[in-house]
Amino acid sequence: MTDRTSPVRVLLVDDQPLLRTGFRMVLGTEPDLEVIGEASDGEEGVDLARRLLPDVVLMDIRMPRLDGVQATARITAAKLPVRVLILTTFDLDEYVLGALRAGASGFLSKDVPAEDLVDAIHVVASGEAVVAPRILRRLLDRYADRLPDPNSPAAPALEALTEREREVLVLMARGLSNAEIAAKLVLGETTVKTHVGHVLTKLELRDRVQAVVLAYESGLIRPGT
């Protein structure tokens, strides 16, 4: 996580005023976080993201006018220096995979403990990605029967990776942190970060969450392996 000299600027996008108030109260107690605006739907959220350029957008997924997936896609397409952290009431919302593909940097349930939400905002603001383990596990289990056979030829995109980079991608997909990957492969953590960077660049991915999704979609790894 990178050091910051100023608070992480957060934009709240949710169609429920009481939830926005609750998030504002929780985040308002953190000296290194600052809520700079609120939006009640995706259209307004995209507009405020363009004008305010927050570090992180806390984005609801089911909203009127424009849902969280579409709003995230617009923010990503505009190449704004803004990261999106999706929050939803539904662990297995039908839009989860779409939100990650659209460029969301994280996905959490709205019942996440306050300290975990604060940590997730800092992780996302630092350029990393986060998905609640139970959500990722259940999501991938749900889509397991749609995933390709891991014994089939590798997806063309994966052919650009070296053997070591493929090893790193597999461990990323299993949820290991850089430090854990380093210990597993007996490498320095800086070396692992370099490999992760190469994986993301070669596969043209925004962050490690999208790398995890690709690893499962391509059959490189399957739930439970």
C-alpha cells in the first residue's frame, strides 16, 4: 500500500439515503478518509466522479436510471483516475461478474464490518483490488459448470505468459497475497510484484481481480483446486 499525505477522497453512490448516511457516519470517524460527495443513482454518480475525481467510489449495484455495472463501465471507459468499490446487499448478485469485467476494483457485501470496509477502501485507493472471499468463492462455484476444461489447450491470451508468470497467476487466483506467493515460490516479494505486473500488462488487465476472473474463465484453475 502506498503512503499518502492526504485523506482518501470517497464518493458515495447509493439510492438509499439511510445507507449513504450510515456510510458517511462510519467513514467520517476515520481521519484518513474524506467523503466528498453523494449520488442517488448511477447517472449522478458518473457525473460527480467526472467533476470531483474521488480516489474511490463506493458504488451500489442496483440503482434507478443507471445501475452500478453501467456506471462503473462509464467511469472506466473515461479513463478517470478513479477506483470503484462495489457494495451490494446480495452476495451473488447477477451483476457481480459484469461489475468486475466493467473495471470495478473490489466487491463487498453491505454488511461488511466497518473496519473491513475502511481497510478495503485503502487497498483499492492504493491501486490493489479486493473481493470478499465468500463472494468470490461462491461466485466461482456458481459458474463452475460453465468453465472450460483445464485439460484443454490454454487460452491464446495465456500463451504470452512465461511458466513462472502462469504459476503466479494460478496462486493469485487461489487468493494468495504477494507475500504468500513469495513464500510459496521461494521468491522475493519485490520479484513477485514484478511478475504480477507483467501478468496484468501482458493480459491487458486492470488489476488482480480481473486476473482471477480470467484464470477461472480460461480453465487455468477451477473452484476447489
